[in-house]
Amino acid sequence: MTVSLFTFVDMFSRVLGTADHLLTTGAGYAESLGESGEDVLDWRLIDDMHPLRFQIIVVCTFAQQWPARVAGLPVPEIASDQRDVAGLKTALVQARAYLETLTAEQFEGRDDIPITYRIGPGMEPTLPAGQWLTVFATTNLYFHLSAAYAILRAKGVPLGKVDLFASGL
């Protein structure tokens, strides 16, 4: 298999599928305990950490916006109705649908195109598009997916490593 920037589109789509699986499993577990499936969205590892809802939103955001930036496309709007499980599941489906519209040709020759992006106060680096996608976006995507997994595991949701491959290998 040849690896290109477009390869990351499929990988990001798989991450979205895994996030959907984790969300579904977590909500089902909460319901099995007699809690609302929505309660899972406010679960956190520790009080000063963002809750599961935030982790899933970031996965949706990074999975769409970074491939768009790298391909030189308009950055898609992120679904605003992400207050409940249904809204998050819709956002995950929409994110995967967006990725399906991307083509390998849109990424050709874009590896070294400079992109300047404001990460936070006083941080506005210019990096090659390939570095933004393969290092920055991918690291953040997996960080927030792992945080979602850890939150659910810490609450007793029966998950294992195989659940991280819910969208296949």
C-alpha cells in the first residue's frame, strides 16, 4: 500500500467509526445501570478534564477540518447540535460522509504547502501541510479518542483493545 496524505482520510474515517462505537457502547452501559444514556456525555477522568462530549466533538472537528485545510478546501462547518448522544452520533455520521467526498487528487502535491494556523495565544506556526496532518492533527485525533476510551473504561464500560478497531483494520 502506498501511503500519501490521502491515506489519512481513511484512517480518520475509521477513527470516527470507533468514536461512534465507543459512544454507543458507553450510552448503552449507562442505561444498563439505570442512568440516562445522556449522562455518559458528562463523564470525565478527573474534575479539571473535559468530559466525553468534548472528546467526541474534537474527534469530529479534527477529522474533517484538517483534511480540508491540507487539501486547500473550505473548512466545513461543524454540526452545532452536539448536546446529546443523538446529536453527536449525527455529527459523526456527517463527518464520515464529508470524508467520503474527498479524493486523492485533492491531496496530490500538497505535502509541502505551508499552512499557518493559530493553535492558541502566541502560537501561530507555519508548517508544511503534510506535517499538520500527519503529526499535529493525527496526534490530537488519537489523543481525544484515547481520552474518550479512558473515560469510559474508568467508569466501568466493558471495552478492550479490540473496540479501538471497531471500523476494521
